[in-house]
Amino acid sequence: MDCKRQFGSAYSSNPKMTTWNASTDCCRWDGVTCDSMTGDVIGLDLGCSKLQGTIDSNSSLFLIPRLRSLNLAFNDFGSSNLPPEIGRFASSLTHLNLSNSIFSGRLPLDIVHLSKLVSLDLSINHFDSVHPQFFNKLFKNVTRLRELSLRYIKINSTLPSNLSSSLTSLDLSGTQLQGELTDDIFNLPNLQKLDLSLNIALTGSLPRVNSSRNIPLRLLDLSQTGITGDIPASISNLGSLEVLNLYDCKLSGILPRFLGNLSHLVTLNIKSANIGGMIPSSVTSLTQLVTLDLSDNYLTGIPASSNITGLQRLVQLDLSRNLLIGVIPSWFSLLTSLEEIHLPSNMLSGVIPSGLFKISSLEVLDFSYNKLEGTIPSEFTLPSLRFLMLDNNQLVGSLNLLDEDLIPQSFLQLVNITYIALGHNNFSGVWGLDILLSILTNLQGLDLSYSGLSVVTTNVNQSVNPEFYALRLASCKLTVFPEFLRSAKQLSVLDVSHNDIHGQLPSWTGEMWMDSLSVFDLSHNFITGLHHHLPWNYLLHLILEYNLIEGPFPLSICKMNFIQIIDLSDNNFNGTIPNCLGYFKEGLVMVDLGNNAFHGTFPMINGCEQLGELNLNSNLFDGRLPRSLAKCVALEVLDVGNNQIDDEFPHWLETLPKFKVLVLRSNNFHGSITSSRKTDFQFSKLRILDISQNKFSGTLPSKYFRNLKAMMNVSDEETEENYTKSPIGWNIYYHTTVVMKGMSYELVRILTTLTTIDISNNLFEGSIPDIIGSLMSLKVLNLSHNGLTGHIPYVLGNISKIESLDLSWNQLVGEIPQQLTALTFLAVLNLSQNHLEGRIPQERQFNTFDVNSYLGNPELCGFPLPKKCENNQETYQNSVQPDDSQDTESAFTWKEVMLGYGCGTILGSVMGYLMLSTGRPKWFNTLADAAEDMVNARQKKRIYVYIRK
């Protein structure tokens, strides 16, 4: 027979057809199968043959009369249509595979006439949506169909009701199925594989399984669907089930113990499915289980029993990101087939079972972000280990890796290790980078940040695995920039912050990591200068704060098209900001240029839709604020304090829906504060407002106070922090500076419970508006050094959470309202230099304030002033009865404040704000008054304190 005529010359360039020789029998050609009796071509397998172009309707392919099997999968037909001539094979074709071949257009209904089909695979093509009529006719005509795969073919309809009873495999994943999944799906007597995953509009509950049927189902995949509810007990009737995948379903309830009845189960994946409770002990009896993934749920405990009858074949165990408490059970050490064990981001405590370090097959051990204690076993044998992640725990012990003779034999045996993370623990000892890298030649990542370990290097060994991608050595007492990084051509993350590195950034870094570096953190060192060019095209985080860097703004930053964080704060940069910075890159989240010597006007801003913080505090900027800031719809923090900006109040920022912090302190702002328009926002989420030390005038802005919703009712239980999520998974924390009692405090994490208003040292006049009394969650209110008149509003006694109140240096008159004695958290009070009169209230916190709170009010009398009240002066009637049972301890307690970037590494400084009160106001007043003596010398300095939770 003439094979050349049948297949045509158009296919002669594909890999299989290059071996075809017209002078030989075509039945011997690669990919061709012939009937042994008749010699007819019955099979054509051209899968993965790099076919390109189109299949014409007159193709010789359709002239093969008795073709039974046609495989054109994994080719490139250039989004061409599948010819309707495919229907010519109606009397013979049993297997048709067109998957991954880039067909498009309308799926020809002629396929439904292929009545002898046993297997049909059209998955992952670009066909138009399949008409429901296609299914009806397919299952009506093709009664022998056993395998059907339409993966990623648009169906956009409900699951067909007339599924063929002959089906053994049905794959409709990613087909945009709709409607509810019914119990009928388990009535197919021969079905062994059912994959309906990736159909979010497929809803309902998990189908109930009829116990009277012997259902042969081996694979059930409903992951990433809209399935809800509990896992029904009838699932245990699927006695042949080997794979159960419910990943990312919206389930509820607990993990049922009857899962242990699925004795043939090989893979159990219920990741991110909203289940809770204890992991049932019955799971440990599954003798065939190889993969168990229950991560990203609300599970609380692991079975403690050591009577384990199964799991001897378990290879992968993932319980990451749950609520697990207690200790790691010792029976984990009996799982001798384990290759991966993942337990990060739980609340596990106790010691790590030493037996885990003797499982020779173990490749991944991840216990990071827990509360584990104790030491790492001194001896272990893990020849296969590739990832060791114990960071963010409470581990202790001496780990000295300074001399090759002193290195424990266990570390020498980690010949395959690629990543070590021991950061954020309480180890001691010294690690020598040179000897470590010379022994662990496969190492690609090292995290020792805040581990307690010191790191030294002679910079003699300048070689490292070329695929080395992550070095995190924050707070490791490092004194030199690591030279071995010259060999790390693919470096992605470099954090050597909080060390003792001096001098210029090495010049060779200007020629490295152009297309790989994503994080560069050199903050809190003693770097004096950068090289001219920072060539990192894909950099996301540039963090250089707290160094001694001099010179102009690095122009190469403008070429970093993917930058998210630019932090150059607390250096000696100078000059003007180039206009190119104003063209913000998509994704830029934070710009902090504070505490430098930049001057001039800040450029107009474009493309700032993602910007969350702009911090220009303590520079020499002048001119006006760029009005284009009003387009920064994600802006939460704007701090331009301590500059020379000459402008009016930026009322045009009131439309920003997320705006929380506005600091204009110590500039040349002037004029009255009025709203420009009617809006739904008007600073409704503002929590920190500091416009002090300017030239604002007129009356206090009652309209804005009326809209400060975020200061009216914030629960102390709400401890949300101001941060956004980086695409690489790290938390980006915003920070700003507030002034309390004359001292500057840098807030690195801004809690929702911290609310302050400081409008001191301006030219405001008129009375204090009563609406301020509705700001019940306000912690700090400073109206001092203005020209305010009238009485102190009694409604200020409604600000029940206030801790610092300063109304000094105004023209206030009248008596001190007795209602202020209800402010039981009040730790700082200053009413000095006014025209107040009468008796000072003598209840609660008022019994603790000293004379400095009232100086300059000659008509005041009573404790603590030396002037006694005369008998004919009115004695106050208590408007608020004392309550000895009331807790007067401040709710504003020590909080741990950190600048961090999650995922195992905190890349910033530990800084914060001093508490405003502790329930011991005498102590606080003594501290605050003593601090006042240092104000002039330290007015612009930031105070850094550790604040413990």
C-alpha cells in the first residue's frame, strides 16, 4: 500500500516522520501500527512529534479507512480548527487523543458520531464553550465510552445527567462546571477515577455514598470547588479509594475518624479546607498512605499514642500552618520512610524528638515558627537531608563551627544539604563561613539571622555553590561584607542588617546579580557610601536605613521596574530628589527617605496606586506637597514632618479610603483647615494626626473631628497592624514618628488601638468643640500652645481611653470639669498656663498629678498646689462616684514592636514607642518630666526601646 499517499508530504519534517522511508514497509515506521492479518494501518501515534500548522479537511489523514487509534497530543496546530472530517472514522476509531495540541474554534459535533470510541481526550485546547447538546448526543451515541477527559475545556453548564454507565475515568477539571454536585455521581458502577477539581462554581455538599453498592472508585478529586459542609461518614464506603483530594474546599467540622477505614488510601490531601479539631488517631492506621497533607487548616492536636499500626510507607507529611499545640509526638521517629516532614507555623512546644534525626531517608525537615525548646541533637545521621528549617523557635545550645576539628560529625555528614535556617533562636557560638562553605558544597541558602550565633569570615575562601540564592545573617556580629558572594551568580536574597560592617559597599557588587537579586538589606551598619550604579533590575526591597551613606539619591533606583520598598532613611544623603522617582513603578508600596538632608521640592507623582507609605520626615524639603498624592488610593501613611514645606492644609487627601496617618509637624503650613468637598471618607480611617508646630489658624476643624470614625470606637482587642503583603510573601510594615511629652518615638508597627491628635503650637483660636468628646478611643490629645478660649468641655470626660491630655498655654477659663476624673487611664495631664479657676478635682488619677500640671493658673486652688481653697469657695459634688473595684491599670501595656518581613526572617530593627501609662502615673510623670530636660538636646532624635508583649 502507498503510505506516502495516505499520510502526505506535509508531515515529513516531524521527528518521527524523519525516519520514515518510502522504500520500506510503512508498518515498520515509528508511530505506525498495522493489523497483523490485513496489513491495514490501524494506529497512528504522533504524540509529542512537534507537528505544526493546520490539518486541512482534504488531508490524506482522513483517507485511512480502518484507523482505530489516533494520537496527536502535545503538538502545535496553531489554534486551527479541528476539521469535521474527523467523523469519517465513525465505523472504526476507538481511541482519540488530541490533548495539548492547541486546537481552537468550535468543537465539531461530528465527534459524537464516533460510536465505537472507548477513550476520548480533548483536554487543554482552546475550543469554544461546549454546547450542552454535545454531551447529550455523546453519551447517547457513544455507549462504550470508558475514558473521557475534557480538562480545561469550557463547559459552563451543570454536570451531565446522562453519564454513561461504562465510564471508568471522568476528568472534567477546570471546565467551569456549575450547579450542585448530587449523590448520583456515585451511581456509576464502573467509575474508578473522578476529577471535578478547579470548578469553583460547582457547589453543594460532598455526595453521600450508598453502602449497598460496591463502588470501585480509586481517585476522587474535588479540590478547589465550591463544595461545603462536613465530610460525610458514608465516604468510608469507598473501600477502594486510593486518592482523596479535597484541597481548598469550603468544608466545616472536624477531621472524621472514619477516614481510617479507607485502608487502600495512598494520598490524602485536605489542605486549606477549613477543618479543625484533633487529628484522629485512626489516620495512623493507614498502612498504604504515602502522602498526607492537612496544612492550612485549624487543627489543634496530633495523636500522642505510640501504638502506631500504619504509616510505615508515609513519605510526605505536611501539617503546616495549623493551630497545633503540645509536643511533637515521639512516634514520628518510627516513620522510617519519611522524606519530608512539614510542621511550620504552629504552636508546638517541647523538645525535638532525637529519633527524627536518625531517619536516613529524610530530605526536608521544617519545624520553623513554633515554640520548640531544648537543643539540637549533638549527633545525627541525615545523609539525604536537603532542607533543615528550625528558625523562629526558642532553641538553645552551643553551636561552634569555627574550626574543622570542632565541627560535629553530624554537620559533616550533611553532604546534600541545600538550605539551613536556624534564625531567631537563642543559640550561642561562632560559625566560620569559610569552613562551612568549604564542607557543605551543595549549600544554596543560609539563615542565621537573630539566632544568637556570631559569624566570622576571613574572606579568603571566595568560592561558593554558583546556585547559592539566599544569605540571611542579620544581627550576627559580622564585621565585613562577605566576599564569597562574588561566586553566587544567582543570589536572590541578601540580608546582612544589624551588623558591624564599615566602609564602602564593595565595587564588585555593582556588576553582580543583575537579573536575580530581589531583596537587599544592609540596614543598621556603618556603610559610608554606595558605588555609582545599582544594577539590580528585578530588585523588590532596597533597605539601607541607619547607615552613614553620603551623596545624592542613587539614580539607578529609577530603573528598578519591580521595586516595592525603598528605604534610605537615617543616612546622610543630600541633594534633590530626581523627577524620575515621581514616576512610581507599579507595585511600589513604601518609600522612606526620612532623616537625611534632601532638599528642594518633591516631584510630582505618577503611578502610585499601590503606595502605602511616603515618609519624608526630617529633611529640608520645601515648596508645596504634590497634589498628585490624591491619586495614591492605597496610601495609609504620609509623614512629612520636620521639613520646610510651605503650603495649606492638604484637604485633598480626605478622599483617600485607607488613609490612617498624617504627620505635618514642624513645617510652614498655614491658613485655616476646611474641607473642600462632600465625601464619604473625610479622613474616616485616620488614627494619627500630627499638624503641630505650624502656622495653622482659625477655629478647630469640627467637621473633620466629626468624621474621625476610627478614633470613635476601637476595641483594645483589635491589634491589627499596618502592613501590606509582598508578592514574595513577606510582610511590609509601615512606620512613622509621633511626639509625646516633647520626645519623638518611632512607631514601626502602627496598631489600630493607637490613636493620637496633636495640633499644638499653632495659631488656632475659639473654643474646643464638643465633638472631640465623641472620640472615645483617643489615646493622646494635645491642643497646647494655641489661642483657644472658653471652658474645658465636660464631654472630654467621655474619652474613656485617653492617656495623655495637654491643653496648656491657651486662654481657657472656668473650672476643671469634674467629669475628667472618670478618665481612669489618664497618666499625663497638663492644664498649665491658662486662666482656670476653682478647686482642683480630688479623685482617681487627679490625686496623682503634681503641681506642674496646673502652673500658671493663679485662680486654681487645692492639692497639689500650695494655694488652699477658701471656705466660701464652692466644693464640688462628686459627679462620678469612686469605684475601688474598677481596674485602673492602663490597657496600653508593653507590646513587642518590630520591623519585619515574615517567612522566617525579620529584616528590620527592633524599635517602638514608650508606653503612655502603666497604671502608675507618678512613675510615668517622673520619667516624662525628667525627659523634658533632654528635649532641646534630643528634639530630633528617635528613641528606640524594646517593647515586650
